[in-house]
Amino acid sequence: MIEIKNVDKIYETREGKFQALFDVNLTINDGDVFGIIGESGAGKSTLVRCINLLERPTNGQIIIDGQDITNFTGKQLNETRHNIGMIFQHFSLFQQQTVLKNVMYPMRIRGVDRPKAEARARELLKLVGLEGKEGRYPSELSGGQQQRVAIARALVNEPEFLLCDEATSALDSRTTIQILDLLKDINQKLGVTLVVITHALAVVEQICNRVAVIDKGVIVEQGPVADVFENPQSDAAKFLLHTGAVSSTLTVEKEA
């Protein structure tokens, strides 16, 4: 379980202080596919980066499985991060390394011996549908295939949680559906809890069971996806639903 309690995030800028998050409180249960949705600049990426302390909250607590990690540093923080995988919009792969070496990388820096690391990497590449492409380089792959490599790499340490920061934003509609289906399969088969950051209603509709709406750094609404989308209470949720025509695009592509 991930518990976010009273989290603020304030940045010091040349123009003065900028507050990106205001008193955020969320509980993400084990097994959830939890969506955090908002417009660009709403604070959703800052929030997800606070979960694994890539951004440290200015105030508040991040509690993972009952343990407050907010002040973790060094070895303790690294061990915690091994339990929290993360994938990004632009894949963040090493362009000069093969697919296999990209997936092996987190294990190699932990000191896992090469045969064990290679076996694990091959197992995960099969899971994400890239068996036979171990010797390819990222530039030889499509965007969807590169994201599959990134997903495999994020799973090598057998994390309990997987943070997805706009993981499908750089992909076309058909590929987006395929990647979301893969993530849903990983959630169901491996029991990995997913936190999905997105600005697209269609992503939340396809994969998430619960959702929080964030607006200008404030969680304005949260609950089961059906409840929030069928009876939105906040202006931000109503606006997203009003402009959410992209949803029908994904549906058409899926039916094609």
C-alpha cells in the first residue's frame, strides 16, 4: 500500500517560491491500477516523482507498506526504490546498448551475476512480447517496442509498485491500447500495483479501477473510475470529461 499524507511540494525559483502540490492525501491499495489525471502543469508528474523520492516533499509523508520513507537516504532509499519501478514517456533507454543489456542494466549495477541477470532479462522480454529482439538496438525498434523494453527493465527487480508517468503519451492510439493491455496483464499476472499518470481520459477508462483528479496541485476528486466519470463533482473533472473526445478515438482503434 502507498499512503500519501499531507504532502506539499514547494520549489524555490528566481521569481520566488512556487507551490506545485497542496496538502495531497491519497491511498493506493495493493493491486490497484490507480490513475492520477489532470491537465498539463496540474502537478501530476511532481506527485508521482514524490512517491519514489525523485522529488522530496517539502512537507508530509510518503508511507510504503506502513513505513515512512520520506527521510530515507543512501542504501535505505536505494533498496526502497528497487521495490518501485518507473517508466517514462520517452523510454529513457541507452541507445548504444542492446535491448538485452538495457533490461539487464539495473541488475548489473546491483551486482547480480551476469548469467542470472541475463536469464531474468530474457524472461521479461518474453513476457512483454520481445522474444527474439534481444540483440537489437533501440533505434531499430518502434516506439511501442521501445516502451516494452522500458517496462521489462522496470520489472527486473521484481517491484511491488510500478509508476507510469505519461507512459503512452508518445505513442499512437493503436500502440497505446497494446501497451495498456500489457500493463493490465502485468497487474493481473504479477500482482504489481500500478500508478498511472495521464492527461487522457481514455487511458483511465481502459485500465484503471480508481482515479484521482488533480488541478493546480490540489486533489479535487477521487474514487472508483465509474463513480468519478459518471457523476463528476469538481470543475476540473467536468472539464476533462467535456474535452475527452480522445476516448472515442481509442475505442474506434480497438474495434478496428
